[in-house]
Amino acid sequence: MLTINEIFHSIQGESTRAGEPCVFVRLTACDLRCSWCDTAYAFHEGSKRSLDDVVATVEQYGCPTVEITGGEPLLQEDVYPLMDRLLTGGYTVMLETGGHRPIDRVPAAVVKIVDVKCPGSGESHRNCWSNLAALAPHDEVKFVVKDREDYEFAREIIARYDLPSKCASVLISPVHGVLDSRTVSEWMLADRLPARLQLQLHKFIWAPTTRGV
Ligand code: SF4
């Protein structure tokens, strides 16, 4: 059984797959409280659903890409058989994780989008640094930045762990409505930062607080 907050079909708003149709499976609960979290409704709201029910709901959308997100999806043990079931079903499976839980049990074929929490989140002390040694070449690492201090933290971690050599993309995501995307773009260009600017596409298509998109 899994506690599911919502399952919906939308346009992928983040990662290198931004713009592609995707089914999202949002799991309930998170053990972090990032200052800029935009899915606090997933901390507690949800209902118990069987793996069969979740997989059948995903199948109804007829979409080949599925992202498992949260909350923090790695808090629920049955996320592992869910990933196995979806891979067996032929889906491209993505997993969005906060980066504070070990990723070593995630099936190798799953594309992991792993956060590194910056100081402005209030949760940077929770980063599971060993995750950066467990990245697969198809994975992506994301830094959500709210100010210059966060940006400089990200820049330092990218260099210290040589992240561009360890994963498919390093994403710099300014907090929507807080840090101007032009400002962070200019910082990246000035530093020749080996990373990709990520804007949360769904917040430009729909109102930023819209759920289920
Ligand atoms: S890890 Fe994700 S879901 Fe949890 S508080 Fe941070 S942003 Fe919100």
C-alpha cells in the first residue's frame, strides 16, 4: 500500500524533460520543511491505495513517462515495488527526491532527480552527501536557489564534487517569484557555470499555486 496525495497527467515542468507530457504520482509525507516548499499540501493529505490501483490509474493516461514525486517519495517502502512495476510495464520512470534519503536502493533504470538543499531552504544540514557518489550518468542534480548565498553554495558544491562529470545535467532552479531568473542567468554566465537554468515551466503555463498540473 502507498499513501498517495494525487496522480495526474500534465506537462513536465522541471528537469531536462521539461515540456514533455508526463504522469505524476505524488506520494504523501515529507520529513523536511524547506522554506520555499510549494507542495506543503502533500505533507499530510492523501489516501491509502494499493499498488495495483496506482498502476491502473497511471495506465489510464496512456503516457509513456511517469514521475514519482512528493513530498518525499523515498519515505514509503512500497515506492520500491512501485518503481519495479512501472519499469516492467515499459515506462520511463523518473524519481524526484529531496536528496536527504539514500538513493542506493532505487532501481538503476530509474532517472533520479536529486536535490541538494541550499542554505536558504533551512534544510542544507540534511543533505545526504553520499548520494552524489551514487548518481548514474542519466541522473540529474537540482539546486533550488533563493538568493546569492544559495547560488554561491551551489557553485561550490558543483565544483567540489565535479557534478557535470557524474550526471546528465546540473539544474539551477531559482525560487519562483523570489529570485529573478535574469539575475541568476547573469551570475551563471559570468561564472561560466557548467549547469542548466531551470524555470518551473508549469508555473508559467498555469497560475503558480494551481494543483494537479
Ligand atoms: S523536500 Fe520537497 S516536499 Fe519536502 S519540504 Fe522540501 S520542497 Fe517540500
